[in-house]
Amino acid sequence: MGEGGAKKERRYLFDKPGNVRRLFGVYYPWLGVLLLAELLVDRHVIFPWEGWPGFYAAFGFVACVALVLAAKYVLRPLVMRKEDYYE
Amino acid sequence: MSEPLAPFMIFFIGAALVPVLRGRCRKGLLLLIPVLGFLNLIQLGEGPHWGLESMGYTLVLARVDRLSLLFGYIFHLVALLGFLYALHVEDPLELGAAMAYAGCALGVVFAGDLLTLFVFWELLSVASVFLIWARRNRASLEAGFRYLLVHVAGGLMLMAGIVLYVSETGSTEFGYLGLQGPATALIFLGMGVNCAWPGIHAWLTDAYPEATVTGTVFLSAFTTKAAVYALARAFPGTPVLIWIGAAMTAFPIFYAVIENDLRRVLSYSLINQVGFMVCGIGIGTPLAINGAVSHAFNDILFKALLFMSMGAVLHRTGRIHATDLGGLYRTMPLTCIFCMVGAASISAFPLFSGFVSKSMVMEAAALGDMRAVWFLLLFASAGVFHHAGIKIPYFAFFSHDSGLRPKEAPLHMLLAMGLTAGLCVFIGCAPGFLYGLLPYPVDYVPYTGGHVLGQSQLLFYSSLAFTLLILSGIYPAEMRASNLDADWFYRKGARALYRALERTLPALGELGRGLLVDGLAAGVGRMTQDGPARLVLLLLSPLWRLGGAKGEELASKAARIRETLAHGATPVGLGAAAATLFLFLLFVLG
């Protein structure tokens, strides 16, 4: 939204940069807390790798990056056609 | 009331009344039928009800046990929520079809014999296609025909399998079948079509996004879950299901990342979630079966919720592509919050419903030491958060400001979404209620420190990946496009085949006329008389021989098949069904 429009229209929650900053201000430290919490929580694991420090965090991050890169650079070139392809 | 009705009957009565009533009376009826149905259902004690003798077969219209009851409860519940959401709809076709469709799904779930199962299975496809056609545009008309075509083919396989099975065993009971021989394999495949297995899934992602705003909500609840029920009933512990399920969880998420139509993104994630159920059924331990059916229960709710929220967006803005949307949280904050509850539930965040059921399937895979499967499921868990958990709310309600300032969703839609969201949170926080309904006793504890922490790490670090990819501009921009999928084979491939035949056949025709008219006509005449029997025998005789059948036994088996088919004791003549299929092909492609 341009600044001109903002005068007339209400400014909503995330139109204020401060709120976005505050959100990230909670989000990034929370990621750290989740890693440190491993030291406190008693974990029963079935597979040995589940007990490695940060296993789930690393897996989630890597899996999603791999997913997006594969979808963008492998799948999309293979399957994407014009919107009216089937017309 | 002497004997309670079979569950489907009440919905069929409702469907018949929908076109007769108007205005408030009709709206009242829509909400009353699921409630009456539920009150009727809890009157039905466990065991078979409504047994009939027909053509020498025993039909059971309402077989009640813990497995069918669980699906019965959730189908009534989602019907009520769906009709609440659909209260603005005036179109009697759409409402009547939805009512009949819910009835058919209940018919499938409570069918005690294979013939009843087959009849409701077919009606289910016919009723549901009207929810697609009720959108009344060209895209939905065409997608509906393709949808019907695939389901007719699936229904044929199911029917052929049932005919073979009944003539082989003499039993019509719909219980555990197991994968043993061609009859059960055909039934297995027929069920697989409705379950959207990889390669035969494209009817779902093709047609669901073309249905009406409310139609998609009903569609997402019934067809695939009725198929999950049928598999859990007939094929639990079938190992190939583990891999089919694992593949279902993994491949759709790649498509979901690049798909622009947000209801199609949800359709891909529907396949992904059904994959967890199919995988659990394949593992087959009590924990896995409990996980599969409880996940079906939860998925019906959170997937309906997600389709409701996207439906509300479509209803208010007339748009559903990510490229056209964005920033809607400003004026549709409640829809946005409900959507995020659905997103958190499907992503299996702790305290939301998906967490208490999906983790059972994961745990069952781990306890069975299925490492590769476990990793695939974990990958899919991260992936589903990525596309359904973040992408759907982000591109619709946040992202760039599209400039659209639609009104908040109508009150009845908000109520339906609010109630569904409340149920998702309730089940997530108090899973004991759902666990008490499961077919096997549950000694599984979802809320351990390890589970909660592991899942939270997985999800939050997936979200970190999304955040960084968006901020760095690597995340693929949404584009207006069609992405090829398995439906290409019948949308383009079949058309090309048809054209090729059109060009080559006339020439061949001249050449072959003499041969055909003079030589083969008589043969064709014979084939139409007893062709189906010959076909079946051709398929079965070698298998019987392999099985050790000789001489007299072989002859008596063959005679039984001939007799069954000659007397038309099969539900529909195979020849007629094949002809119908052929006509459909011509109609769709011509």
C-alpha cells in the first residue's frame, strides 16, 4: 500500500513495521529456546538418530529447503505449461 | 420407533425433500437431517441390521461395529458443519446432491456385504459429480466428466473383482479380504482409485478445485475417507499399502509448492494426508490402524476447515489464485484465524488435532523398524507444514497487499468454521475423547516431552526455511500456469490416440471390411452372447491350474462362472458396463 493511500485507510496490524519487528523479535529467540530445551527434556527415542542434538530441527530445515529447490528447479521446468494448455 | 433406520435412509429422505421445500424450511431441513441421523445412529446397537435376502444373496444394509461407527459419527458431524456452511446456497441441485452424497458415504461405511458396498460406491460417484457440475461453468463441466470417467473405470474394476470373488468363494460378506488372487486385486485397485493412489490420483486434483464453494467441502470429506474405511476393513496389514501410502505423502507436496490455485494446493495436501492413513493401514498393527482411522477423523475436520476458509475467500472475492490474493487478514480476520487453526491442525502442531493422530502412524512405522518409510513420512510432515500450514494462510491473508478489501465471511460460514476450529483444538488438547472411539484399545501417549519438542523443532525450523527462502527471493514466485500431472494421459494422450485412430482406421476399414463382415460377424455374435464368461475364464483358468485344480474341479468351476454370467446374476452385465464406458469415452473425447 502506498503512503498516499495510508492516509485515508486504516493501518492494519502488520502495516506497522514495528509489529513485524516485534513478531520476529519473538520468533528468532524461540528457535533458540527449542534447541536449548533438548538439555532439559527427557526424550525416549526409538531410532538412535532421534537423540542426536538438533536432529529434528536440522531435518525440518534441510527437508524444506530441498523440497522448495526441487520443486522450483526440477519439477516446475518439467511440468509447467501455459494456463490455457488444456483449452 | 420400532427398528432404527439404516443411516443412509435419513439422508436419502432429506435429499428427496430438498427440492420440495423453500427458504427457512429448507435451511431447517439441512441442519435437522444430520442431527436426526445422529440420533438414529446411536440407537443402532452393534451387529448387523436391515438384512435382506435377494437373488439368493444376503444383503446387510447396516453393519454396525466400532470401525463403521467411528466413520458414521464423523460423517454426520461433518455433514452438519458442511450444511451450516452451505446455508446461503439456494441451488436445490447442489444441496440435494450434497445430501445424497453424504447418504451414499454412510451407505458405503455401513454396508455389510459386497453388493451393497458396490451399489453405494457407484451412487457416491454419481452424487458427488453434481457438486462439481453445480458450479455451472465450462471448466467444471469438463472436469466433472473426467472425474466421472475415472470413477466409472474404478467402479468397473471393483465390480469385476466382486463378481469374481463371489463366484469363487460363494460369500458376499464385506470383511477382511486380503490380497490373494485376481478377484481381491481388482477390488483393491477399485478402492485405490477412490483413495487417489499415485498415478490414479489426478481426478482429485483436477476436479475438486472446480467444484462449488461448498461442494469442495463435502467432497474433501467423503469419497477418499470412505475408501480409507473400505481399505481398513478389507486390506489391513497389506504390505504394499505401506509404500503406496508413503508415496502418497511425499509426491504431492512438490506439486503443492508450485501450484497457484489455493484449493488445488489443498487438494494435493489431501492426497498427502490420505497417504498417512493408507500407510497406517498397510502397517496393520493395532497402533497403526488406530492412527490411520483417527487421522481420517481429524483430517475430515481440518481439511473441511481449510476448504471452508478458502471457500469463504472465493465466495467474497471471486478469486482463488495466490497471484490474485494477499493481505486479506485486514478485512477477513476471523476467516484468517480459523484458517490458521486448520493449518496448525494439518501440520500436527502440539495442541492441535493432527498431532494426536499422525504421530501414531509415525510411531507404528518406527516400532516396525521401517526406516525408509519413517524418513519419508517425516519429510512429508515437514513438507505439509510448508505448503498447507504456511503457504495457504500466507499467500491468501498476508504476503503482498492485493488491494482487495472484501467483507468478512457471512455469519453462518463463520459459525461453521468456528465450530470446526473449536473441534480441532478440542481433540488436540483432549485426545482421550477420540481415542475412546477407536477400534482398538489405546495405550498411546501423544504428549511426552520428546514428542512435543521433536515436532516443535521440525515445524519451527521448517518455517525458518520458508522465511529465509521468502526473504532471499529464492522461494518460487507464484505463476499463472497449468502443471502437468497424471491426468495428462487422458486429457491430451487419449485425444491424440483418438485422432490417430480417426486417421488410420478408415483406411484399415476398407481393407478389413471383407474380413470383418464375412468372417468375424458370426464370431462377434458369439462373443456378445458369452463373451464375458469367456473373458473371465481366459483370465482364471491358468490361475486355477496353478492353484492345483484339475479335470473335474476345473470343469465345475468353469461351469459355475458360465452359469452365473449367463443368468445375469452379476449386478450389471459386464458387456453392458464396458459399452457404457466406451460411450463415455466417446462423449468426453468427441
